[in-house]
Amino acid sequence: MRFRWTSTKSGLGKGDVRLNVSSSELWGHAVANITPSAMPTVTISLVAIHGGSFTWLAYALIGVLMTLVAVQVGVLARHFPSPGSLFFYLSKALHPISGMIAGFTMMAGYFGALAAAPLLGGLFVEQALRFFAPVSGMGWIAGIAVLYLLVAWRLALRGIEISARWGLWVEIFSILCIVLIAAVTLWHFGWHDPAQWNFRRLHTAPLAQALVLSLLAYGGFETAGNLAGETSAARTAIPRVMVLSVLMVGGFFVAMAYVEVLAFAHIPTSLGDSAAPLNAIAEAIGYPWLGIFSDLAMATAAFSATIATLNSISRILYSMAGHGVIPRFFHHRDAGYGTPARALRVLAIIVLLSVAVVALWRIPILSVVGTFGTFTGLAFLLIYGLANIATPWFLFRQRHARRWISLIIAGISLPLLIKVMAVSLWPLPAGGEGAATLLFIALVMVIFFWGLYWAAFRPERLRHILVAVDEP
């Protein structure tokens, strides 16, 4: 794919620049957005409270569901490749207003992940450093977070190929750290755990709640679509990567859930009550120093997530600006690197300000992560639900041969997504999570009525969304 653009500073044409991301880098970008390392190090405890011995089954069932969702999103990516991803897919397949809702909620959701990732990285680096020196305090965390952001921003500005490659290798290192702990755990305890296979003890209601919580671990695979303008054979490569990334992280989730439940059967504390399960396992098997690999895994995963979300949001801003939804200012690529530099600079400044606020007000990092995570999770649920409506709707309009398959997939996945959304919205969570939920509802309503206003009084604005701008 070749892009030609003009520098707004000089007004001089800079010629054609070829941007080409390999399949492995595309996969690394998607996996970095999913951040699989967070599951065994942090979020598995929430699922295990309800899943118990069948936590692995919850991740397996949701893995199948999310694979079906990835197939649906992949169909849209094949027909409407665009850096705007689901913003453009839903605009074309369903309605421009649904695209606007998806675009703004995606940006807000991904920004929640972007703002939390450097802080989370700072927290885990600080914990890792405690093995060697008595370091602690918000100053350390904020300083490391700023360093994370600046390095990630510079890599993202230099080009998607180099930043995706860095993100891929960093994520591989993170997963290897976790696999090391899992291997030592199996060597210590063995692999056989009859309790996890005794299905007579399986109860439907707790498993259903575990399914709800495990679903959010898979979010982020759709960001592969944000690189449509920089990937060769985008119509085939991106759908394949979406499905592959879900399958691969799903296998990792199921395996780690089995290993951690097995290990905690020999630990007095329950897995659901553990804030740092891998560290607890390292302590239990007599190698507490292995806990540093858990901290390093999350620290490096946070860095790859920072790069990936910078790349994703900047390209959504670029696409939405090109379609006239947000100011044209963001529809600009750097003359030298070909990256959406203005969007990247604005994002970096906003995240720097958020880090400063957290540091100055000494807001607990995990509460920040929980608040932003609520917003991000709701955004995933909404856009996946809309994709399951849009895909069969579009295929039936086209009388496509696979339209009935798409409808069956939607009939399986859409009810569960709606159930998860309902549970997430009511009863309203307390504290920051509740505030994030109300803010999310308000954002969706504002964008919806904004779209209705355009439909009634500015229909040309909605029509312009359907026009391809710098699309493959």
C-alpha cells in the first residue's frame, strides 16, 4: 500500500512511502493489545472466585465464544479494511451512527488502557526492584511511567514496523517469564489434579459468573484492523490474525488457569483471595525469587500495551478525522516516518498529564486501573455486540453464501454479550467503577443524539463517513 501526503508545514510533496507490516508484527500488535500476561498475574483471581476448580473451563468456553466474535469482526475487516477498524466497519455495514458510537467508545476505551498501562508498568517495575534495593513511593512509579510513555511514543512515532516489532518481542519475553513459573510449578506439584476434572461438582450459576468475568480478558484482538493501511494483503491477513490471536491467547489462558488452580490446591490461601497469584505460587514451591519473573512479566507487558494502544488510538483518530467526524487536524502523517504524528503527540501529552494528576494526588494505582478497566471493558462489549448485529445484516443484504452461518454465530454470541453488559451495568458498581460506568453511558447517549442531529440537519456529514479516505 502506498500513501502520498503533503507536509502541512512546508506544503511540499514528500513522495510515496511504502508502509508494510509483516503478519508476525500484526499478530504481535493484536496480542499486545489483549495483554495476555495480565490474566495469570492479576485478573485470574476475579474469575477463580466464581469458577473455582473449573476456572479453566470458563476461559475455554469464552475462548470459543470470542473466536466466533473474531470471525464476525474478521468478515467486516475483509470487506471494509480501514485504519478506523470498527468505526468504519460498522458505518458501512450497519449505519454511520453506529460507526460513530463505536469509534468514540473505542478511543475512550483504548485510552483507558493507555493511561493505565504506564502506571501499571511503573508499579510492577518498582515491585521487581524491591528484590534488589529498598525502593518505594509514588515518585518512583510516576518516573518509570513517564519513561515508559516517552520510549513507547518515540517508537510509535518512528514507525509501525519498528514499534510493532518491539511490542512483539517484549510480549514474548513477558509470556516466557510466566511460562517459566508454570513449568517449575508443574515440576514441583505434578500435572494431575482430579478436582479440575470432576464435573459432578460443576455448578452452573457460579460458572456463568466466571464466564462473564473471563470474557474481558480476550478484548483487543480487533485492533489488528487499525493497521489496515500499513499491511500488505489486509483483506486476508487481518481477519486471519484476529482469529489466530484469540485462539493462541485462549490456549495460554486455559493452560495457566489449570496450572494456577492446581498450585493453589496446595496453598492455604484461595486463588480468588490472592492479589499476586504467581508470587504466592513462587513462595509456596520454595523459590520466592521466581516472583520477580511475575513482576517483570507484567512490567514488560505494560510496555508492549503502551506501544500497541498508542498505535491503535492514533490510527482511529487519523481515520475519523479523514471522514470528517473529528477535526481534520488529526488526519496528518509525518513527512519522514509516515505515522499519525499529531495524534501521537496529543495522546502523549494527555497521558503525561494523567500521570501527573495520579502522582500529585497520590491516587492508588490499582484503583486507577480498575476505573479505566471498567470503561475499556464496556467499550469492548458494546462494539462486539454491534459487530454481531452488523455482520449478518450486511451479509443478508449482499445475499452472501455465508449469511446463515453468520446469523447462527450471532445467535450464540450476542445473548451472552448482552448478558455480560447487563451484569456490568446493573447493579451500578461502587466508587470509581460506578463513575466510569455512568460516564460510559453518558458518552454513548451524547454520540447517539449527535448522530441523530446530523441525520436530521447535516445528512452530508453522515454520507461523508461512508466515503473511503486513504483506505486500502
